Amino acid sequence: MQFERFGGPEVLAEAEVPDPVAGPGETLVEVEAAGVNFGDIKHIAGEHTEGPNAPTGPLPRIPGMEVVGRTPDGRRVLGYVPQGGYAAKTAVPDRDLVALPEGVSAGEALALLIQGLTAWHVLRSVARVQPGESVVVHAAAGGTGSLAVQLAREFGAGRVIATASSEEKRAFALGLGADAAIDGDADGYKERVLDANRGRPVDIVLDAIGGPVLDSALDALGHLGRLVTYGVSSRQAASAIAPSRLAVENIGVAGFWLIPLLARNGIGGAALEELLGLTARGRLRPLVGAEYDLARARDAHEDLLARRTKGKLVLRP
């Protein structure tokens, strides 16, 4: 599936192109499944232009960042590419290929690559969660949020508080292991969070919403609390933060974006190894959603944009 001009899902079209050729330090992968991301939607819209791994080159282009497939020697692998995943075959840098353990499905593996690594790093690398701490996870029914709820519990959080926009999503978050699930709206946010944390301010907030919700989250943090921002799904700007506001309770605010980290280090390492191991042992449940034939990639994008989906969307060549 490729696009010859920038636009919405309608610009995606099926095409026959020559097989890619693996260059030095690359491996050709026969694709079993490709993951769908908002980054793919931004790519075909011409918006995904920042960062060291931003897609480049002339049109037409083939989108897609995540693939599961087989190497010529028969290994089943998970791979990351800046573009080219929506295809029957793609060339993947060797440092961005990892072997898949038995018991991890293609959909689960794809959910772990972008969303899983993001959840791992916001908790471990940035927030540096400690046993017994309280953690608030915004958008807890989403791909990253649902994994962050489970990982916070796995990493020893004392209390995990999920926010979500509907009763159904809040019930889902409780089923993942959250101790409490509340409405994440900015109005009355502080009061709901403190009530869910038994009257005490919280230690960590993981925010992918931004705007007024981020503003309210700062007020719910206690002494040495940390807020990690890793997305702005509200498409609203948060207020400027005065350093004096942070100093009163010694609060830290940090940002995280996975793509520069992958460009620097590749996907291999302890984080993905731990995620795959937890999934293989049944201790982590990545949320896998609908599967589509590759030729229906346009439908997958339309469903994702309309928020008709839940879990990782998968394309099958």
C-alpha cells in the first residue's frame, strides 16, 4: 500500500512494486503482519517530518513502522522501520530486529513495539517509579495506557489510578489491575484523583492528553511528584508553567518521545526483552484489536481516526 500525494486515508492505494533489496546491515523480512499507528496517519498527511527517523524521500512512499515476519533463514522476528511496513516484504536494519519468543502473537508483539516501549520508558527511564508509589495513568484504556497500568503494577506501584472517558473504559482499566478508575476530565480532576488516592496527593502522573488536563494534573502531585508528558491527544496547549509553581512541592515535569530513542539505540535491549518475556509468561496482556487485509489499510486508518477501535490494529498482507 502506497501513496502518491499527501492527504487522508483516501490517498492509500494498492500497488505492485519490485521487492526491496536489503543493503549492508539490513535483513529482508517477509511480512506476516504490520501494525497501524497514528504516526502512519501523520506520515501520509505530510505531518510526520520531525525527528531523526522521520520518513524521507520522494513520493510515492510506503507507510508502516512495525512488522512481524520471517527472515530468509526462517527466524520469526519483530522489526521497526521508519517506512515501508505496509508491504509483503520490507528491508529492516539488523539493529531493529529482535527474535520473537514462542507464545507471543503477531498482534501482541506489534503492540509492544511503540506502545509497549513507550509505557516501559515513561515509568522506568523517566518517572523512575519506586515500589509503593502511586501512579495515575491517563487514557488508561488506550494502547499505551493499558500497558502502563499493567506495568505500573508489575513494577511495584502501591496504588494505580486509571483515568478514562467512559464507564466501559474505566471498567476495562480496573480489569487490567488498576486500583481505581475515574473520569479524566479537567473539571474536578484534582478532587477525583485525591479521593481515589485516599485523600493524598499522588507521586506520578503519566499524561498523553495535554491541555487543561495537564494543568490540573500538576495540582494533584505531592512532594517530589513527577509528571511525564508523552502526547497531546487533546490538541490543546497546556498553560506555561512557572518554575516557582514547581518549586513549592519540588515537582518534576519531563517529556518523552520514543522515536529519537529508537534512532539512537535501536529496538533491542532490556526493555523490549522484558516486555516480550512478561507477555510470553502471561503476566502482561497487550490489547490486540481488529485485523484487516493489507488492501483495506484505508479502512483501518478511517476507523482509527473515528475512534471506532480498541487495541492494536493489524494489517495482514
